[in-house]
Amino acid sequence: MRRFIACGLAALALTGAAQAQSEEAFFKGRTLSVNIGFGNTGSYDFYGRLLSRHIGRHVPGAPAVIVQNMPGAGSTKLANWMYSVAPKDGTAIGIASQTVALEEVLGASGVQYKAARFNWIGRLTSSGEVMIVSAASGVRTIEDMHRREIVVGTTGVGSPSHGYPLLLNAGANAKFKIVTGYPSSGDVLLALEKGEVEAASGLLSHLSAAHKDWLETKKVHILLSETVERMTALPDVPAVGELGATAEDSAMLKLYASTATVGRATFAPPDMPAARVATLRAAFDAMVTSAEFLADAEKLHADITPMGGADLQKVVAATAQTPPSVVARMNKVMHAAEK
């Protein structure tokens, strides 16, 4: 019996070694593309490029890594491409809006993917997004949001920057005038600086790093956090999850804010070999704990709150279990915006 067990363990070890060699042989000399569903500024691009600088050395065979931006429809264009066009061999990974699974559940226009069928590789950080308003706007509080029209810039239907003001108008008596079509959140922030818009959304960590002076000189004010509960760093700033004119509206806003759990995450196409998915997930896990990666993130003031691919896969799948009444309410609001 002992001899049988020993032989079995040896066979498993040989199989594992062969798989590792096979993965290394596949990736060696190839190029891994990191595809980002927004323009080349903003937090999605920021985290995508951080990932691209480090992931290659942790993939067996050390493939070259390139970055490709594919903005359009709040990253729906990228998600559709990843689902049906991108190579399903592990040489393409994507970063799309944190609402990618919710958009599918809502039946948003243009969605041609099944989010739960993507192979989720890992999350770099949960989303600590906030909405800021320019000091010139005169807006300071939630009461001002109810009192007067606020011009807010967004990256497109389907993105959180568009979804939050839209849902706040419908469910919290806000009066946002939504200006859409900016390629990235960075472009929206530029529009804010120029006075084209009065409000914009962005990661607090990214704003603190890239526009620290805005916050310190009070050129902008943080109106609310786009989270279910108040952020630890902003205990006096209301959270979207606290708002809602009715219980149903509150549930709708909480659902949308819960997408912050997906945050800035990367995924691969469906129908990939299981071994290839495992290889990419292992590479991601190794990367986010590596000294080089963490030093780079610290230098850039980037928040890193990683989640492994298997757990992230469950989070995305759970979105499909949203109560029908909440889906119907949000669906009505979202579809009205598309007409």
C-alpha cells in the first residue's frame, strides 16, 4: 500500500512539473496584452498600467507585456471584445468598469457578454470613489445637490461616473445635469479644471496623488463617497448607500454602490483551458505580494486591496441573485437614460 501511495504521489509530482513546463513553454516568447476599457488617463488606466509593469515577470516564460486602450460605451466595447474576439489562450486580459456584471443583469444596451463566464484573475483594489465638486460651483452639501442643478462630467453610459448621478437623480431627488462622452475620468477632471463641468468622480487615492493640491487648497470639495457605507478616511462625508427617497430607492443605490467590491479588477475571456486560468491567477497572486510591485504602488500612492480570482468569480456570480424588484427599478432608470 505504501509503495502504491508513493508511486501515486510521484506521478502527481511529475504531472505538476509537466504542467509547469508546458505553461512556461507556451508563454515563452509570446506577448500578453493588458486591455483597458477606458482612455489613457484615469484610475482604470492607472491600475492597468501598474499591473502591466509587473505581471509579466510572474507568468511562466516571462512573456512581453503591452497595454492597449479600448474606450467606448463605459467599457462595454472592451467587455464585448474580450468575450467574443480576444484570444482565449491566456494572452489577453482586460480591465473594465466595476459595473460590468451589473450592466448585464440590467440588460443594458450593447451588452453582448456574460460576466460570470469571464475568467476573473484578480482585483488590484476595491473602489474608494468619491464625487467632487468645484469650489466655483458653490455646492458644498447634499442639500445643495437637492436644491440646484449641478453639471457633472461622465465617461459614458454604463460607467459608474454616469450611473451614480443618474441613479441619484431618480432615487435621491438630486438635480445633476449629466454631460457624457469623455474618454476617461482623467478627461473629466480636466474638464472640471477648465470649468466645463462642476462635478466629477474619481478614486480618492488617485485624486490624493494626482490632484493633492486641489484638495489642500479647497479648489474642490468632496460631496459624497460612492460606497455603501462611509469611508474610514472620510467619516464626515455621506455615502451613496445612506441615501434614497424610499426603501426601494435605498436598496437600488446600495446595490449600485456594492460594485465597489469589484473595483479595479482584471479578467480573461471565457472558454480558456483551466490550467491557463490557474497560471494567470497564480501569477496575479504572486505579483500583488511581491516587493517590487508593492514598492511601485507605494511610490504612486496607489491603494492595494487585492482579492484572488476564485473569490472575485463568486462576487461577480452573486450579482445575478439580485432581487427582481430592485433590478426592475434600476432597469427602468437605466433604460430611460438610453432612450
